[in-house]
Amino acid sequence: MSGAELTEAGNELLSGLMLKPWGQVSPSAYETGRLVSQAPWLVGHAERIAFLVAGQQSDGGWGAPDGYGLVPTLSATEALLSVLRRGDHVRDTERVGLVAERGLAALLAWQRDDGPLPDMPAIELVVPSLVALINRHLGGDPLRLPSGMSDAKLAVIRSRLDSGGAVPEKLVHALEVAGDAARGVSAVRPTLAGIVGASPAAAAAWLGDPKGPSSVRRHLEAVVRAHGGPVPVGYPITVFERGWVLSWLARTGVSVDVPPEMVADLRLAIGPSGTPAGPGLPADADTTSVALYALALLGAPCPPDSLAAYETDSHFCTWPGEEGSSVSVNAHVLDAYGQYARENPNAAGRYAAVIGKVSHWLCAHQNPDGNWHDRWHASPFYATASCVLALHEFGGGAARKATARAVRWVRATQRANGSWGRWTGTAEETAYAIQILLTRENTDWDAVLRGHAFLLAAEAKADHPPLWHDKDLYLPVSIVRAVILATRQAVRTRLAGAPPPGRLPSQVCTA
């Protein structure tokens, strides 16, 4: 793509954000399974069943390897068992039964291995709730909980809801785990638009049946119609999507016409404790940081003081009370403070200490092989790119050794076809890897151009796997598109300033 073509693609992407303000997200086997089980009366029921049946893999499960398939396989299997138990009218009952049997076989096979599970939101609640539902279908206890997991926390939450007590705001996103205790619970209040926890499954659980509040039912119907029956795991994601898209495009200099109202809306979303990813969710440090960073890049800097609510003695938490920590969140915090200080030199001294603290924490949490892993994305290339880009810009001289180690790791993990990826080479992960390599003055152009060639071919297919963490893995379509466009712009910029030796591939245009 030439510069003009990148601009056109970027503007088209921003137009899509305006036309679909709730976001563009892939459908989820987990979330769709919950609607099949909980809301058979909801429009699109047959399409959701068909989606689950078609999505079963050759091993009988759903989802990605390394433990990521457990939650979607539990949900899809339980949903199809519910279809059979209720006697729902389906096109091919025999096939649904066979798919459910294969799902159960996959779950029993998984139990024999009982490997580690990924750090997914609410997994310690989702898994016990689904195991109990499946065992209720089958009678007895053919499925057991994974090692180290219990249903104690789930029991506490259900008891609290039954007694009218409040639950942490972040748990509303997974309200469906409460079962019957979720129905119409007074401690949870839908937004005026009928959104509950930015989750179709949570909304269906709270609604209970079609006779519930009409605003919630209309919201669910709108989500279903927007996705043709199946539903995403998190929706709406307005601020999250806009923050990430704008920051990627602006960071690398993709020349686009950003709608003024989009900038204004992003600024208005940031309150005293930051901003949530979308309506129905609690504010968090990650979305707040990326929104602040985007605003600063776009010439509308907002003081990052709202991030103080997430600061701990050593680092920044995603939200108060978080169990564990996130390197990508802290990298984005570093971006937010660093860019604001850069745009406002008079305020730089005020934020120097926190910039130094976060930089030190990120360097201390780098893995020995040079990468970083994170709780919000399945790929180490995402976490590593987040950390390297922030440290390269704002970490100072103390971060150079860490970023150099990351570059060596990236160079060592390139696949034979020029790509990078955790399970297989993907356009998204290849874009992150290229961005990391481009931070070095002595760029490995052979690796970059081989990766860029793969990126061009993979981009044309537009077949990106879900790699982002929620209750299930998901694909934020517009964000990944922005990452790829930004990477192509970054390659163009570096080529224009420092051409590599040898002949350039014809697909790379520096015009």
C-alpha cells in the first residue's frame, strides 16, 4: 500500500467505528452456548445451535489449545445437552446428539490430562458453574473440577445474591454463573439501554424470560441481529475499540481524518476514576491508559491523574482488588504518563517518579528468554510489543537491555514462512513482532521484510484467529485491522528514512 492507500484504509476503518459504535467483535462459543441454554425463546435460537454444531473441532472440543478450549467446550456441550433435554425443535436432532456426545468425550479426555488453565476472567467461577450444570444433565458426577479449583467462591456469590447483597462490579460481566440467583437481582441494575455487564449471557441471566424488562430484551435482540444469531463475549466495547484503534494509527503516523466527535467522546468518557471499556463495565486502568495515550497523540492531552486510583506500591492494577497483575496494562500506563509528559514539558517533573517506577517494574517482569506474557492476550507477542514499545519510548537508558533481549527473542522465533505466532503464524502476531524489530536502529531488515511479505498475504485472507482474553478468546476485528495498518505504515516510514541494503520487494511502496 502507498501512503494514500493506507490513509484511505485508515479512514474507512474509522468510518466503521462510527457506523458501528458498539464495536466489531467475533462471536463466542462460550457466550453463544449460554444463550442457547438460558434463553431458547430469544430470536436466533436455531442459528446459535447451528453455530455451535458447525464450530466443533476434530477432537470434539471448541476453542484453542493449551487449556483455552475447556470453557467453550463446557459451554457448548452443556448448551446442546439442554437442547436435547428440552426437546427443542432442531433440523437434525441426531447430529446435535452426536456433537454433544463428542463434546463430553473431549471433556473426559481433558480430565485425564488436567493440564494448567489460562488466566481468563472469571474462570474460577465459570468452570464450576458449567461442570455442575453438565453433571445435573447426566446424573451423578462424571465431570470433576480441575486440580486446585473449587466451587466455594461461586457458592459465596450465589448466597450473597440470594440475600440481596452486592457483588463486585467486575463480576456482573459474568453474572450468568449465578444461575437462578441472577434473575432480576436488585443488586444489579441494567443501563438505560438495557445492558448488563456488557455481556449477552449476563443480560439473559438477569432477564430470566421474555416477560422481563423490555429494555434488556430489546438490547439482547439488537445484539443477536447484529451478529446473525451467535453473540460475542463482550459487547459493547466502544471506548476500548476506539482507544486502541486511534492509538495504533496515531502512534505510527497513519494519516487519517479523525472525526472530532470521536475525540470528544473519548475525552468525555474519562471520569475521576478513568473509563470502562464500554457501558455496563467498571472503569479500568487499561482502557483509561490507552484512551489517555490516544488523546495525547491526537493533540488533545488529558492529565493522567485518574490513573492514581490504580496505583499500588510497586505497579498499577487493572482495577482495585485485582488478583495478580498485567504487564500490558502497566506498559499502557507508561505510554499514558510518558506521552502526556512529552506533550506538556512543564508537567514532566511531576510524573518522572511514576514513569521510572513503572519502567523498572516492567523490566523486572521480563522473562529470561526476553519476552513477556500477559493475562489479557494469549500471545506473548502482544505483551512483548506492548512492553517494548512503551519502554523504547519512555523507559530511558535503563530499559535498553530489556528491549534488546526482546528483539533477540523475536529474531529467534520467526517461522520459516516469515511469520510469528504462538500456535501458528498469524498476521496479528507478525505485526507485533515487526513493530518490535523496528525499534532497533540496526534493524534486521531480512526478518522485517520476510514478515512483511507474510503480512501482505495473510491480510488479504482476513482470517484472524481470536487471541484476546475474556471469558472466551475473542477477536476485536477493528483493533487487529488497525495493528496491521499501523505496522505497514511503520515499515514504510523506516524504509523511507533508512533503506535496507539489497532490492526491496515490489509490495513495499515508500511513495
